[in-house]
Amino acid sequence: MEFDTIAAISTPMGEGAIAIVRLSGPQAFEIADVLFKGVSGKKVKEVPTHTIHYGNIIDPGTGQVAEEVMVSVMKGPKTFTKEDVVEINCHGGLVSVNRVLQLLLNHGARLAEPGEFTKRAFLNGRIDLSQAEAVMDLIRAKTDRAMNVALGQMEGRLSKLIRGLRQEILEILAHVEVNIDYPEYDDVEEMTHQMLLEKSAIVKKEIEKLLRTSQQGKILREGLSTVIVGRPNVGKSSLLNSLVHENKAIVTDIPGTTRDVIEEYVNVRGVPLRLLDTAGIRETEDIVERIGVEKSRQVLKEADLLLLVLNYSDELSVEDENLFKAVEGMDVIVIVNKTDLPAKVDMDKVRTLAGNHKLVTTSLLAEQGVDELEEAIASLFFSGSIEAGDMTYVSNTRHIALLNQALNTINEAIQGVEMGTPIDIVQIDLTRTWELLGEIIGDSVHESLIDQLFSQFCLGK
Ligand code: GDP
Ligand code: ZN
């Protein structure tokens, strides 16, 4: 495949004054040599690979020094894109980096599309599709845990698992092929059926195991949409503030990634909470009263987690009881707030209403009970101490859909064998399973899907 040379600003967050322009492609060194004059006098083309050089960017039009820079020279294929890469580190911030980029574009480079560097890494066989998608997730990760999941995927943990499963299926298919070629041997058929059932069961179990991680994986990736519900004045805003102030969403500095959007997420012990904006408000007062129990159930159903706040210093009301009805069957944490005031609420009744839901008492005014609440949130979603670091999570919607389809086809294969379906029909289901798993890592994916996936990236990636 022939590629042109692309350039874009690619600046790691938090590095302050330093900004990087990345140049990748067959002309990278040539273009750099038109503009860069190193103090050593050596050309970019002549220096050893993976070395850094100090010098100036000279505007060939005017002969003037445009910027003082450090240039990293990396010869392919040992680079992210597998192509020749030049990274120009500018110290003058955004203005200077833009000027350098403009000069590169004027001298033969093309402005990279969002995700195009990663797309090249994929197309040049440097990474597979699930790894490329992990780069995207990494950029968007909201918490350390989410980041660990993305890093694991980027290192190819999921790919390795998927490749293993596909290998299993290939082995089954090989046996099936023998069976089809020598139908006259009865014992071959017997063996094939036995082996087919055993191996397919293993593949099925692994797919199911992966799918079981998808709930947590998706939460880590997208955040847990959370709504705070309760009567007026119980302390919803105070709760929101205390969650936001104590748990600012982290912004971590990963080399080579840019975060273009910083949304309002809070990070509660590794669980990213996305405080849901229901009709413009993140806290829902009197929702039941306004729209009725049934309708509010519909609205609240969108949330992964509900924080239901009650007032310790007030009696339970009909509105409170209606709220409990509206959130039945959902993930709820009941918070009885204002414990610093005299008790008026009937705690026995609260316990009865709360049923299996977690119950926490707080005084947001006295800053008490928030730790317990955070513990409750964390344990609700990590039931104990699952370490994201040593687990393979599936978090990507596309992967989840493919795994579900693969589970269906492997099930059909298994049922086929059990019901004595001709082996060449079973073979079709197995082949389809193999293909579906392949789509996760980018084998046999359609070109338009590739374009669509990579267009979701940030610029400079
Ligand atoms: P919201 O209407 O549910 O959003 O309630 P707010 O968070 O606005 O709180 C209503 C009032 O209760 C405010 O004056 C808060 O300062 C006060 N408040 C909140 N939490 C507590 C608490 O734990 N103890 C006491 N005594 N007052 C609280
Ligand atoms: Zn409020």
C-alpha cells in the first residue's frame, strides 16, 4: 500500500508549554530536511534512527528562523505507524506549533484526519482493530481503572484471547473437514461429534465469560449514569456538590494522547459516575409528583444508579414512598441525610422500604457518612475487590454485539451436533463463529467500517 505523508498536532495533555507536531509517511524525512536546520549540521536523513536533535525551523520563504525546536527522528518500521516518523517539539506553545504545522503542510505534508495515525498503524499491521479501538478508549478514559482496561486491550490482551478462540475453532473445522472427506468411516464420525461438542463447549464458555465482563467494562468506559432523586430540601444539591468536590474526574497524562473533551465526571474509587442530566437537571425533585409513578419509572430507568435521598429530620411522606415504588428493581442506594438533626424519620420503616437496597446515613453538613456512601457505590459495581488490571474486560459496544452473535452461532453448532444435523451444516455455523470473532480484531472487516471507526478519533492520533 502506498501512503502520502501526514502531519498533525499531537500534544500530550499536561505538558504545558511543549507542543508536538507529528509527521508520518514516506516523505517525512525529506520534508523535515526542507525546514529543519540542526545545530550539528546533519540532515534528518543522515542521523541514526530514534535520536533527538536540537535546532531551528527555518521558513524557506523568508530564510528566517520560525521556531526553536527539538526533533525526534524515528525510522520505520519500529514506529507507531511503521512508517518514518518525525516529531517536532515546539517550546512556544500553540501559536508556534501551528506555525510549524503550516510550514509542513506548505511543503508536501497533508493534514492528518482524526485517527489517521492509528489507522495507519492498523493498516500497516502494527496493531489490530481492537487495539486501535483501545487507543480511542484510552483517550477518553475517565478513571485509572478505565485506563487500565484500555491499556490491557491496547497491549493486545483481548486480541490474544480472541486469537486463541479462533484457533480452537480452526482445529474443530479441520476435524470436520476430515469427516466430510472420509464419510465412510463410522468411528471418525463418532470421534468428530465427541470432539466437536467438547471443543465448542470450551469456546462457548469463554465467550460467555467475556460477555459477563461487559457490564462492568461498559461502566468503566462510559461511566455509570447516576441520578439523585428525593423530595425538595433533603440535600440532593449538597450531595452532588460533595461528590463533585471530593472526586474530581482525573486527567492523567499519557504520552501521545490528547483529551479534547473534559466532561463532568466524578471518580468514586475507580467507578466513573456520569451525573445524568435528566431534562436539564441532575437532581430530580418531585419527579413522581410531576409525572406520576409509571412515567418517572421510564425516565429513571435510563439511569444505571439511583441515589434516593431521604430526610432524617422529617417524617416519611407519601412522596417518599412513591419514590421507592418508582425505583423498584433498579440499582438504588438509599441515603438518609441530616443525621445531625433530631430524628423524626421512622428508621424501621425506611429499612423495610429499602429492602435489599443499600442504606447509608449521612450528614452532608457535618461531612459524615460520605465515605460509607462511596464504599457502597464501589462495592455495588466491583463486588469486592476485582482488580481491573488483571482482568480482560469487554467494554466496546461493537465487540459486545459481535460476541453475542458468535455465542448464537456456536450455540447453533452445538445444537446441530446434538440433533444430528448434517456435519456440513454445522460447519457453516462454526465458520461463521470464526468470522465473527475475527471482526473483533479486524480480520475481514469492511473498509467503510474501518473509516467510520477511525473517524471517531481525536485529531493528531
Ligand atoms: P435539595 O433541595 O434536595 O437539593 O437540598 P439542598 O442540598 O439544597 O439542601 C437543602 C438545605 O438543607 C440546605 O440549606 C442545606 O444546607 C441543608 N442540608 C443539606 N444537608 C444537610 C445535613 O446533613 N444537615 C443539615 N442540618 N442540613 C443539611
Ligand atoms: Zn437542589
